[in-house]
Amino acid sequence: MSPKKKILDLKGLQKVRQKFVKKKIVLCHGVFDLLHIGHINYFKTSKELGDVLVVSVTNDQFVNKGPGRPAFTISNRLKFLQEIDTIDYLYLSNDFTSEKVIKNLKPNFYCKGKDYSIAQIKNDKNLKKETIALKSFRGKFRIIKEVNFSSSKYINNSNLQNFSQDCKNYIKLIRKKYNFNQIVDTLDLIKKKNVLVIGETIIDKYITTETIGKSGKEPILVVKPIKEIKFLGGSGYIANLCSSFTRNTKTISFLGKEKSEKKFVLKNLHKNIKSEFLYKKNSPTITKLRYLDEYKKTKIIGVYDINDDLISISEENSFYSLLKKNINKFDLIIVADYGHGIITKKISKLISQKGNKLFLNTQINSFNRGYHTVLKYKKMNTLVINEGELRFELRDKYSSIPDLVKNLSKKISVQKVIVTRGKLGAVLVDCKNHSVISCPGFSQNNVDTVGAGDTFFGMCSLSIGSKIDSTISMLIGSLCASLSIDQQGKKNLFNDKTLKKHLTHMLK
């Protein structure tokens, strides 16, 4: 068979099943990023179970091994696999699982390598979907017990990750300073923390649209709605993120007086989160609606339903009492201040009293520009702030980031300042020893950057608050931010298992 004839489409998979109805078909599925002798043995042993071997290969955008992977593009991976005689057919999979392949091919055997442990088999959601699909026609799952070789190890040791040189240098620095087990073990420190998240709860809503054209009578663009995506943002998103890593997370926040979105908020908060909500009079629950072009996923316009007046004195007193009752019970206090009127000077003064365990992010936006300031907080452990916002705060366009932080530290008491710089990464300045850590951005597949800053802030707060080394904390924040922007809307959250998996692929 000519190598070029090996690659099948979906109908081709079905035809293979029909053609070899009396023969046993074996399916192997994976990324096959850096092919080596372990893969050859895996394919040969798998084929011994049957007569025909089909190998399904995950396309680049569906590879779930974290930033920098795959190291080799799908065209190069397929080209190599085409030359392996043991393989009868190849299929390019545009999905995160092989569920669709299994349903269409109906293999007698579905094989995985011995790197799949018993625990992974029990807990891997994707593998569960695949095995359920197998059982529907009595297919069998097999672990191939050939000598295992780690592609990730070869890729990392040979500096083959699909990263910028800055990213490779940062990984090299960490691998030189710590062994992999030390890094992974530090993540267990986060589990023990009790976390309080304070800030505005925001509902993010997307409506994807198809462009129809110019209106017949008016100079406006006409679009047709396609679908709606609605998800929890703001402090609600940060609380969900924290609860994926810690045993005890609580959020205290405000909703709109009419409580119209209360059911949605409570339904979308993780079940293990304790929550207490107050209600702001004459206000909606903050909702940020964005219209997107369905084809290019670019944002067309934003329609924000917000009342950013200050809360009333009675609301402030209720908020103050609730915080005072809770604030001493937690190890970390994470405050996301979006500047929409709930954190008054009185509230910020109370929060600042717990400065040693306070992790703060203040954001300038179209509603509060010129009125919102970080200077209302007098003491904190760590401040995370965007470079543009820091320059605006200090009215300083040209100074270096260390100098900006030095000037800021004269105005407030802060141990660490992390200055985020979008795709350029982030810079951490330690105000005690004046050390500077520059962490590059690890994001590659920028589908939707909404929430990336909240993810970075939340993960850096958890890590630094758990006394994890700052260099590793910055990597964790950057890596998780990159994981959060590869989907439209923040529907799927990751946890410590996902993070450990991606750190394994990156560092081991």
C-alpha cells in the first residue's frame, strides 16, 4: 500500500470496518510528538492483537499537553507515521478524545501504552468516554506492556519545545534549580490553605453573530445572532479556580438588588465553595455582554450593564460586619477590586489590616478610569497589576518596571509586586531584597483572553501565599493563564491534576 493512501477521512474509517468485517481491527490513538523505538514496539505489539492497525493522530490545536506542545506539527508527525510499515491506516483526529474515531471504526481492540497507570484509567474523563464507546459494540481495551520511553523527557532534554527562546531559558532555569518531584510536591502546599475571595461577581455573556451586511436604510452594520455563551466571571471565577486547588474556599460578594441572576451564580459556583452575597440597591448583577464574529471570534462591541456608584452606608456597614466576622478565619485573602463601587475606603482600610495575607488585583476599565486607585490599600503581601495601569497610577510613562515598583513602594507597604505585560509575560519585583524575576508568556493558542489576568492573579496568589518559590509561582501563573485562553468562554476549569500533567510534559 502506498504511504499516501494510508490517511483516511471519517467515511474512510467506516469503509475500513466494512472492508475488514471478518478481521480484527486494532486502534492506537495519541499525539506521537517525537517518535522513537518505544512507539515502534507499541505499534508492533498492538497489531499482534489483530489483523489491521489504524493509528489516530491528534491535530495540533487539540493537543492537551500544555504550552510548547506539540513540538512537531501534524504534517511532520503524519509524514513520519506514513513510513512505518506496521501501520495500515492513519486518521487525523480533530477532537480531544478518540470517542468519534471509536464509534465510526468500531475496533476490536483499543490500545494505550503502559504509561497509563491504574489511577489514570479510573480518573481520566476522556478515557472513560472512549471505553464507554468501546463497550457499546463489545470492543476491548488493552494496555500494551512494552518498555516505556518518555517523549516529553527527550523533547525537554533536547530543547525541542515549541516555545520562544525566552520560555526555553526560563524552563531551563527552573530545571537547573529544582528537580521535577520537588516542583510537583510543592503544589500540595496549596491544598492546605483556607482562602477568602472578595470582589465583584461578574457574569460574562457572549453572543456570536454572522455578519449580514449594511442596513438598507441606515448606515449601520446588521448581524444575525448564532449562539449565546454565558459564564461566571470576576470574583466568582477566581473563587471557582481557587476551589479547584484548595479544600476550603469562601467568597463574599455583591449581586444586583433584584437577585435576577442569583440562581445562575449559585448554580455555576463550585459546590464546595461557601458563599455569602449582599445586594446592591438600584443595581443589576454586573453583566458584560460582548458580540463576537462567529467566523473569526473577534469581538465587535461590548454592552456592559453596571451601576458603579458607591454602595450605600447601610450596605457598607453590612459588608464591613460580614468581612470583620470572617477575615481572621482565612490564611489567604484574595481581593479582586474591579472598581465598581463595593470596596469603599472604609472597606479597604479593614482589608489592609490583614496586609500580610492580602493578595490584591485592582483593574482600570472604561467605567473607572481616572477614579480608581490602588493607593487606598495601605498594606498587602502581593499586588498584581498590569503595566499600563501601574504607569497610569504613577503618571510615569518611561521608567523601568523596577523603578516603577520602587516608587510605588514609597506610597504603600507591599512585599511583592507582579507587573503583568500581556503576551510579554510578567515581572515580579521583591520589595524586600530588590530581586527581579521576568517570566515570559507561555500562551500560544489565544482563542479568548478574557479571564487570563484573573487566572494569573488567582494562581500566583495561591502559590506565593503557600510559600512556593517565586520563580515556580510565576511559571504556575503563566501556565494556567495560557490554559485559560484556549477556549471561548471559561466553561472548563482545570485543577491540580491538570496542572501536574502539564508541568510533567514541560519539565520532566
